[in-house]
Amino acid sequence: MMGLMAEETRTVRKPAVPETSTPLTTPAAPPAWAVRLVIVGIVLAALNLRPAITSLGALLEEVRDGLGMSGGVAGLLTSVPPLCFAVFGATAPRLARRFGPGAVVCAGMTAITAGLLIRPYIGGTAGFLAASALALMGIAVSNVLMPVIVKRWFPDRVGTMTGLYSMALALGTAVAAAVTVPLTGALGGHWQSGLAVWAVLAGIAVLPWLPLVRERVPAPVPVPGAEAGPRLRIARSRTAWALAVFFGLQATAAYITMGWMPQIFRDAGVPAGTAGVLLAVTMVMGVPLAFVIPRVASRLPHQGPIVLVLGACGLAGYAGLYLAPAAGAWAWAVLLGIANCAFPLALTMVGMRARTGPGVAQLSAFAQSTGYLLSIPGPLLVGVLYQRSGGWGVPIALMAALMLPQMAVGFLAGRDRIVEDEAR
């Protein structure tokens, strides 16, 4: 794994700083054991940031039948992830300042473990939603703090570490989508067991963060010529807003895909197990691409062309779902998987659009919380449109229409801008 840690270099514009400015500080080299433990912790945490969602998508029909959910309520269930990410993600920077990022991520992994373990057995739709919210709370704070931890521990390897983290996230997403249905059969055919088993992986992810609960990056060393500056008024930055809207629209597409794509294929006559594998194919596309795209993006002055290529793949995938969902299922799964790589691209741009660690923390919290808030109506609206129209034509047309503004704001967010320059 350490072979992945090749040094990256990127040209960074040096800001003009008054001679009287307060010097910014960068951390001295942390202990080698801590660096290795952080890498393991990042990978294990990333593996657990989506199974709570994609395992449910693979078994959504069984959960709906078992809990007596309507299509509208199921749509509400698929909207819970972005809602929790928006609400709880906004608290992550404040919690990190008080307790330290390692402690917060450790608590987040614990919350994921507890939520996944109890939600299948708590009984009733309300209890299921509450336990899901507990797991998603842990995912939310970890989502926000991962770019912060990467910037803080690996400031010269943002692209590589973001790629490693994104690749592990895509792998966890794909594995959960692929094996949940057969794993449920092996465990007796009960959907409760198929969902609860993912608590084991989350419990393992707690372990590497325990020694890091009180660990800090060593005392900083002054660096002349950089300015700490006051807290940013991040909402004054046009780049921050473009990135937040881009994040929200790509999240809308991702959670609609994770929550509803297996059902689209099942309604088109594809067997349940194959529908789960198709979702896995969509997610597994992110494993290699989530590592490659951040590395390529970090070397480009403008990430807009990558945004346009990913968006074009998404439009082609939606067209295929509309015209021939079963006949070309594998091709549409691949195309939508490529389009979903807008997520690691957005994370990379968060690290590139801010100059300092605190700036990344504020931008990450703003972009993710605002973006996830914007994405809440999407999965719910798809569920309502599906129930009202009696088919998938109208919902798929909505997904395709949302891809166009995603491409536009993503192109703007990809410009070579720094939020500290815009927000002060």
C-alpha cells in the first residue's frame, strides 16, 4: 500500500502577503507509525461509508414488503442519507476542533456499527429510519473530515490520498451491492441478516482510530510568507457555491442510482440477483477511476473538461435506461458508473480550491452540507413520480435533466480559483 504514496507535485500560486501578516504554520513530520495507522484508518473508514446505503438498495423490495412501505415512503427512505449528511456533516468541523479529527472519525465508525447492527431488528418503519439515521450520522462526519485529514497529514499528496480513499469507498460500495443478495440467501434468506452483517466491517474500522483519538499532528513549524488570516466568509465565494451545487447534483444522481437502479432493472425483468450485480458493476467502476481521476485532476489547471466527459457518460446511460433497460443493462451500468466518479472529482476539487487546512475544513463542510441539503428532494421525488406515473420513464427523464446543470456548475467549480482569495 505504501507504494501508492509516490510524491506529487503541483504548481501552487503564491499569494501576495503583507509583511505584517501573521505567519501560517505547517506541521512537522509526524511519527511513521501514526502515518501508517492513518492510512489504514482512512482505507477502512472509506470502505464503510456506503454499504449502509447500497446494501439497502439491493434489498429494498424485501424491506418494503417486510415493513409495509409504500413507494413514497421508500422514496423518503432513500432521501434519508443526504438529509443526515447535510444536518450532521455541518457539525463535523466544530466537533473536530473540540475533540480532534481522529476522535470524531472513531466515534463515527462506532455509530455506523451500532446503527447497522440494530436497524434490521428494531421493528417498524420509524425505528428502521432512526437506526439508519444513527449510522448515517457516523458516515456524515467522516465524509466531511476525510478531506481535512488528508490535507492535514498528507499536504503534498492530496491527489494520491484522495484517490486511495475514493477507491476504497467505491470498493466498499460495489462489494455491498454485489454480495448482499447472495449473502442474505446464505444466512437463511432473511433480509434482516443481510443488512446486519455489514456491522462487522464497520466494527473493524473502529480499531485503527482508537490509538489516534488523542494523537495530533506534531507542533507546527513557522513558514514565512503565508498568511493565516481570519475565519473565511465562505458563502461569499462563488467557487464555493459552484462546488456546493455540483456536489449536491452529483449526490442526487448517486443516491438515486444506489437507491433505485436495482428496482429499475427488476421492473424491466432482470432477476434480483443480477440487478444487485449490475449495481455492483456501476459502483465498481469507481475503484480504478476513483484513483486515477484525482491524480489527473490535481495536475490540471482546470477540471472542467473532466466534468463534461463524466456528464456525457451519465446522459448516455440514462438514455439507455429509458430506451432499452434490460437489453443493454450491462452497458448502462458501466456508463452510469463512470458518471458517478464525479464524487471523487468533487473531493479533489475541495482540496485544490482552498490554500490552507482550515480553509479546506470550511470548504468541505460548506460544500458537502449545502450539497447534500440540495440533494434531499431527488430520491424522494423519483419515488413519488414512479408511484404516480406507474413506470420509470418520467423519473429517468428527470435524472437526465438534472445532469445538464451538474455539468455547468461543475465546469465553473473546476476553474483555477482559491476560496480564501474570494471569501475575505
